[in-house]
Amino acid sequence: MIRTVKPKNARSKRALKNKEAKLTENTKTALFVPGSTSNKLLHDVMVDLSALKKPDIKRFSKKNDIRPFEDSSKLEFFSEKNDTSLIVFSSSSKKRKNNLTFVRTFGYKVYDMIELMVMENFKLLNDFRSSTFNVGLKPMFTFNGGVFESHPVYMHIKSLFLDFFRGDQTDLQDVAGLQYIISITAADFEEGQPLPQVLFRVYTLKTYKSSQKVPRVELNEIGPRLDFAVGRREGPTPEMEKEAMKKPKQLQAKTVKNVEMDAMGDKIGRVHVGKQDLNNLQTRKMKGLKKRFDQVGEDFDDEEYVYDDGEDVDEPASKKAKI
């Protein structure tokens, strides 16, 4: 662990304050670390991946003798010293050729790791002669294959790439910022067969006028084009996973009483009213419902009306006889 000291100036004070826990954490920064057995291919691949992640990256130029699955203390030291929670470590051996180890940390401790080996049929950014995208934009993702929803290894890969390229968390939505898409594909897994490869592709979006209300969208591949073979994997402990998934009380959604959602996604509210006494219900506001017009009693008979020319037609016959 790094020895903590009191800040001596404003700059170090801001740096320590930036490392403190927050309700909304900073954008995750990725650290690219070359191993002692890294080669030029892995260097170029890490340069291309860092181009997709810019500006939230840090990259080492000096090689480091590290074996992540045997001793991860150096990676944890680099994570704390550089304030990074994502690490990409490159190494190559006869058994695991052109290997990239993706590491995530929580509290500067290794959370999970997975090895992805680069296959020979790769193409880098320099191999594509096409326009690129602006730096700092968030990509759109598409995961093709049912294994990303069912198999634990590919669920780990999906979570890793989404976390790796997430960028700033914002509620602002601008269509002009949707410039490129990352497509990750994997075939279906069959028992007794090796794990299928993960195909990593990057495309830019181009819109054209069409006869419809919406424009015509076309995809143009810009690279890098990488095929990964899945290697070793190490998941988080249940205690660390529970701690990492915990949400602070200030960010938890407040439950509203008597409000729920139905199967169609519509909001339904339940209203509670007091006991109603219909005997005290006010119904005599209209003239025809006044009490003197009530027709009650057993001996009540309707009086016959006499209609005569030149006289009031609404007077009863008994009244006319008295006159």
C-alpha cells in the first residue's frame, strides 16, 4: 500500500480529494501496462484500444515483469498510484501467444481478470483507409450471440467491455454524438467444444437522405478488427462483489406507496377513500329533487290537468272548480 501523507500544497490536496469516495464516481481510467514478454503486435493493439478509450487513459512505455494470476500486488500498486480502476496487461508466451489480460479493480484491489488472446487475422487502425471519429465520444454497443446472456464467461466479457468504454455518465442525448458503434460477436457454445472466439469490430455511422421519414444509415468499418480467444478467468469473491454492487442510500430510488407498474409498463396508482354514508349524500340541488316535489304516501294520486283554450294549461281541474 502507498503511504498516505498530508498534502503540502493545493495541487496535492486536490489530487487526494479527487481519490476520495464520491456518490457519483469519476470516469474510469484505463492503464496500459506492457509485460516483459510483450511484442510489437501487442504494443500496436494497445495503442488502438487506447485510441478508442481516449482521453481517459494512461500508458506505460517501460516493460514490467508481472504475472497477474500468480501475484497481482504490482498491478494493485499501479492502480492506486495512478488512480486507475481498469488495467490492460500485455504478455506473450509459447502457450499463450499475444495475450491481453483485462483487469478491473475495486478499492485498488483486483476485482476480476480475464485473458483474451489476439488471433493472427487482425487488422489495425492503420490498415483501414477511412475517416475516424472524434475523441471523447461514447460508442454504441451491439452484442451478437445468445452466449452473452447465458454463459458466465461471455457475460463477464460483456460487462467488461461495457465498463471499459462507458465514458462519462450523462443524461444529455445528442444524435450528433452517435458516430461509431462497437460490435462484439460470439458463436453459440456447444458442450465438449472449446469456447468460441470473440470477434471485435468497430464501425462508423453514416446517414443519407431517403424517401422515408428516417434517414438511411450505413456502417463503415474503421478498425481495429480483432479476434480474441478466451483464456484464463478469475472472478470476484462473493464478499467483494456484494460490496462493489452496493448503492449508497442517497442514490437509491425512493419507493412511492400505492404506485406500481403493470406488465405493459403503465403506472398504476391505488387511491384509498374513507367510508361513504349515502344517507348524507346531497341530492337536492336541482329543482325537481326538492322535498316538496316528493311523491310519497299510499293515498297519493296524480291530479288530472285540464287544457282549455285561453286559460292556463297547467292548472289542476280541482282548482278551476273552486274558481
